[in-house]
Amino acid sequence: MLRRMIPARSYRLLLNRNHGTPGMVVLPEGGFRRARAEITSWPDYRPTPLVSLPDVAAAARVAAVYYKDEGSRFGLGSFKALGGAYAVKHLLVAELSRRGLAPAAIAEAMASGSGPRLTVCCATDGNHGRSVAWGAQRFHAGCVIFVHETVSQGRRDAIAAYGAEIRVVPGNYDDAVRAAQATAEKAGWFVVSDTSYPGYTEVPRDVMQGYRVMADEALAALPTPPTHCFIQGGVGGVAAAVASQLRAHGGGTKLVVAEPDKAACLLASCEASAPTTIEGDLDTLMAGLACGEPSLLAWQELERSAFAFMAVPDASAVDCMRLLAQRQPKVVAGESAVAGLAALLLAAQEPFARAALGLDETSQVLLFGTEGATDPELYAKLTA
């Protein structure tokens, strides 16, 4: 049955030899409580669905599989709506306070746009930029979003719809990150990045605290704690946020980080026991995960909390998109949403991988479907 769900394909699996070692606290609980209070107070907030996938569980020979479907999050189509917009709000409040505005004046400026016109910017593969642009529009800031050349026109248009200026940068996502930082320094703008690097950690920390709301919702909705969680990689921000929330709920869950095999910078970092950059064009279909350089903060969390890392092929992502699109009820999942599902189904086919990850008939697996059809035209083409 399993081999009929998705074909067996080549992948890489690396167990983390540093799993469980003590380390620094990357995401303090006080910061998460503030993020949750702010985000859940927004009038359009509502938890996203946690979908049971009994057919997938049966095929993978585990007890249960649950899929947190982020496709409806704030109408933006991905979990990143939680992080970018929250970080924009937090940054603007801090800057207006630094300029001497009283709390009442700051609240008025946030509501009406009557305060100083500040500009935020970031690099994006699509979803984070949409969240930052939405937050900037919501809280009356200017916004410039840097994209690399392979970001689809559909994703560019979706960001521009929130009033952001789009600037195209030669190269890959990491080149766009550097361009955003350099331009912001010259122009006096404020970078709201979802990746962190030496000297730039506080805003990405806010972004990650926002992501924890997604994991908090999922854990609250589960009937029993998960034994395993498969989560997308990218720069590592969402995986680190989920890892932090799993630990806050008692720990014991094996976290498996799934990346495209053409952009597996976290797996490479695990191999080297140090943050490692992947060079090249990072030409993966999973556009939101096309990242060659780990986030500093995320790696500080994942180097000890991730149980394993997997690199999966683009073809398996398409397999899983089609699987979810064809089942009843249908689940709409974008190409960057399904790396975790692909990793589960590929590993579950192999006796060695099952044993290495501790997957068996009692396992309760949590997946995060981190985006819906954020590029509808591409989604329709891939699932046809």
C-alpha cells in the first residue's frame, strides 16, 4: 500500500550525534507569551486546522498522522504570517518608543498612520515577504521586498498587492538577504528578516517567537503528545520554533528536519557540526526552502534538539502534493509544505530508516503543512 502512495526515491538521512546535549536558551518563554498575546488579539486571528490523515498513517504503518494545515493563515496562505507581521509590529513600537513617543501616541500611530513614516524591508522566497508586506500595510510603514531571480511572478505579485515595492536581485536567496541588509544600511530602513546572522538576531528572534503560535495550537489540539514531528528546514527558523515549543510541552518528541536535496544546508551543518553554507543556485522546486545558509539562532537550537535531518528530492514533494490533492477530503499544499510528509513516507518504506528513527505501529506523527497554494498557477500545473 505504501509504495502506491508515493514512489520510493533516493534520499539522505543523518542522525544528529549531538541530539540532547545542553545548550543556550534561544527563544525565552517570556518572549513567546508576548508574541502569543499579541497575535491572538488580532481580530482576524483563528487557529488553523489540524487534519488527521488515517490513510497516510496506515500506509506508513504508524498509529496516527496529523497535518497542521497553514493554508488559511490570515488569508496569506502560510505560517509565515505569524512571524513577519508580528516582528514588524514589535520593531515599529520599539523604534517609535526610542524616538520618544508615549504609549498612547504609538498606539495611535499604529492604528492611523499618523506617526513618522518608517520603512521596513527583507529578502524572501515569497511567503515571508508577503507577511512583512502585510504587516507593513497593517501598521502603516513603507515596505521594500528583495527577491532573487527565480521567485515566480505569481509570488511577486502577491507581495506587491500589499503595497510593497519589489526589487529583483541577481543570484539566490542568500544574495537577496545581503542586498536587503546593504540597502537598508544606506537608506536608514529596518530589516525584518527571518534569518539571523552575527550582529543581527533580535528581529529574527521575534519572527521565530511568532512561529511558535502554530506549534502551540497544534500541540493543544492533539489527543496525545506526538512521538515524532517532521518539519521543513529552509534556514531553520520554523524548525527551531517548533523544537522550542515541543520542549516547552515536556519534550520527548523526535524532531526530524526535512530539506530539499538541492538546498540541504542544515543537514550539511549537522555533518560538519558547525553552520555550513551550501553554494550554487539552490535550484529546488521547493522555493520557500531554497536556502543555502542556516540562520544562526535556528542552528543554535537545532544542533542539539533535532533528532535527525533528511534531504528529499523535488519529485517526492510533487508526489505528496498530488497525494493530498487527490484524497478526500482534499488538502491543498504548496510545494514547500510537504517536505516533512515526503520525509515520513520515504523513511517509512525502509527498514533501516524506520529503526533509526524509531518509527513503529505505536508512533504518533505531527506534520506541518506550512503553506497552501501560494502560487496558484504553479500549484495547478504540479497537481494536474
